[in-house]
Amino acid sequence: MTDTPHQNLAIIGHVDHGKSTLVGRLLFETGSVPEHIIEQHRKEAEEKGKGGFEFAYVMDNLAEERERGLTIDIAHQEFTTDTYDFTIVDCPGHRDFVKNMITGASQADNAVLVVAADDGVAPQTQEHVFLARTLGIDELIVGINKMDIVDYDEDRFRAVVEEVKQLFNQVRFDTEDASFIPISAFEGDNIAEPSDNTPWYNGRTLLEALNDLPAPEPPTDAPLRLPIQDVYTISGIGTVPVGRVETGVLNTGDSVSFRPSDVGGEVKTIEMHHEEVPTAEPGDNVGFNVRGIGKDDIRRGDVCGPADDPPSVAETFQAQIVVMQHPSVITPGYTPVFHAHTAQVAGTIESLDKKMDPSSGEVAEENPDYIEAGDAAVVTVRPQKPLSIEPSDEIPELGSFAIRDMGQTVAAGKVLAVSEK
Ligand code: GDP
């Protein structure tokens, strides 16, 4: 283990704009692909008469799925820069990206938005920026990619930057918190070294921008919140819930409670990476065993917390949502599925309390009759089954959700207040 601080990084952007290629490039430039793998691929390629530059081998290595015509699996790749250990968390292109982005497993601290210079802002660019902003990504680095295709043209770069800034304004993402870099993931321009092809650009390279990201503050001071992903039975140990510590600290000997299942006990053992550990911190994926808890007592979607400060269970909650897409209008009574941490629960939007002006954040209308795509609103939700969720200003990690319906993300939101039974 190193002491280098860790960052979970999401790579977002429209399909084919170059996300996988950029990840390959980052792995390559940071020396994160073991030499023997590069060697092996170099040999193979030479044998097949496909000699080329080493970067292509990295891409091959990442591209097992490409042959099957699927998106390259770039999630969970890791690379280390001067400042941070980066893990690429779940990436768009994955069918479940939107869902995963809101489950604990893939919470990103920061994100790189890839926008192809020839294409500009495209539908998924919008969707991902919107989600990043709603779900609390702190800072966006924008790579205007494929600059080689547009002959490294400064005017084209500026035009795309303007398009992206407009989009940021629309979703009220602070452009102060974004930097724009002309890159070519394929050719390597402005990734590790300033490029001679863009003499008009004297800003940071992508790696410099990554190094300069603010360090995420581990939420160890907050109470323990550990959403349960799965529950296993392991012989010799017993029932083992697994999940990621979102906030707080889990120690052996702690007295914990699972909500909404409402059972609890003392933590006997904690296991991480197949080793027993005395304690687990935010970001740690653990399996643990709690005295007296059976497999059927708890389930995915439960949240584990301290017995004396247990997770909240909402009878209703008030939330700020932004509607991304909906074929018609949303009226009180609408009951889509709410995805929050590892839970998926149908919930009824009981009342539309306020409609907000998205450009100013001011209240535009009290108790509107309906809301539609593009609207921001404060609503009251009644989960149809018990749901553990927290006000986002108290525990942001457990305070956001996405609303899905008919295979689409309809809206995303943040919890303002929880009213418990
Ligand atoms: P993703 O769907 O966003 O992951 O996009 P990919 O990384 O799979 O890239 C889509 C296509 O664009 C592939 O054919 C890449 O080789 C190509 N591509 C990616 N980055 C660049 C670039 O900087 N320049 C050029 N010319 N092509 C690129």
C-alpha cells in the first residue's frame, strides 16, 4: 500500500467521443501497464505483421470486448500520477452506468468529460454533465478530444468550449470549476506533455490538471453508513453482508444496526481483499459478520450504521429533482422507481411543492400542476416500501438518487429532508 491519496475518477461523454482511448492513453502515459504485457502484445502484433506503436498494444489489451462488438471495459482500471492513485469508476457506455453511478460502488470524486472536437456537444454529453452536477461531482476536466481530426484548429476548439460552457450554464454547473484542454487521446497531444501541434494553447496538460484536482476528504467524521450490496452465507463464518463503507468507520466490536430491516448486533469480523482487518474506512469494500444475524434477516438495499445513530428510514422525504427526460408530464401520483445507493424502491411523488427557475434557482411557482423535462422542482416522495435515505446536507453520500422509468433515467435528485415513521 502506498500513502498516495486516492481519487475515484469518472470518464464521461458521448459514445465514440474517445473515452476508452483516453483511458488507454492515461494508463500508457503513466506507465500503469506492466512492461511484460506491453512486450507480450508487441510480440504478438509483430508475429501477426501488425507492427505499430506501443499505445496500440495497450488498447488491444483493453479491447478484449471490442472483438465482440461491445464497449471496451474501461471501468476499474487504475493508474498513478505524481499526486494521486486514480481508479476509473464505472463509465458510461456500460448499460448500467446511470444506475451504477448512484450506487455506492461507483461514486466518483471528480470526472473527465470527453467531447470530440469534430462532433461537439451530443445527447449523452448533456445527460452525463447533468448527472455529474446533480450527483455532486466537484470538478470537471473537459478534454476536447480528437483535435487531430480538426487539424488542431484553435477556432474549432474555442467553438466547442463555448458549446460546453452553454451546457454548463443550462444545468447550472459552475464553469469556474472546469478546465478545458485540447487533446488527442489517439495521438497523445497535451496528455502528458504540452503538444507542439497546439502552440496557441499554453494551459495545463491533462495529467497536470489531474494532479491539481482537490483531494477528496474522506468522510470519516460522519456516522457509519454502509449500504449492503449482497448477503452471502460462507461456511465457517456464517452470514456475510458485503458493501462499501460510504461514511464513517466500521470496527470489530462495534454494535451496529441494519435499516430498514431493523436488526442489529456486534461486528465479529471484517474482511477486505481476503484478509481480516480490524477496521474499515470510507471507500473500503468489505464483507463482515455480525453476531446473531441470519441470511434472511437483511438484504440488499439495507444500510448498516451504528446502533446508537442508526440510518434514517423515510416514511416520506422531500427532495430537489431535475427532470431529464419524460415523454409527457409528471403529476402528483406518479410512481417510478427510485435508485438510491444499493436500494431500488418504487416511490410515489405525492406532491409537487415548488417549481424552480433553473437559471436562477429562485422559486418560479408554488404547487405547480405538473413538471416536465428540463424542470427543476421540490417534490415530496412516499416510498412504497421502507427506504433508508439521508438528507444530503448531512450525509451527501446517502442523499442522492436517480428516478428511473421505462428503462430511462427520468430525473435525478438530492434529499432535502427525511420524515421518519
Ligand atoms: P468511447 O465510446 O467514448 O469509449 O470512444 P472510443 O475510445 O471507443 O473511440 C471511438 C473511436 O474514436 C475509435 O475508433 C477511436 O480510435 C477514435 N478516437 C478516439 N480518440 C481519438 C483521437 O484523439 N483522435 C482520433 N483521430 N480518433 C480518436
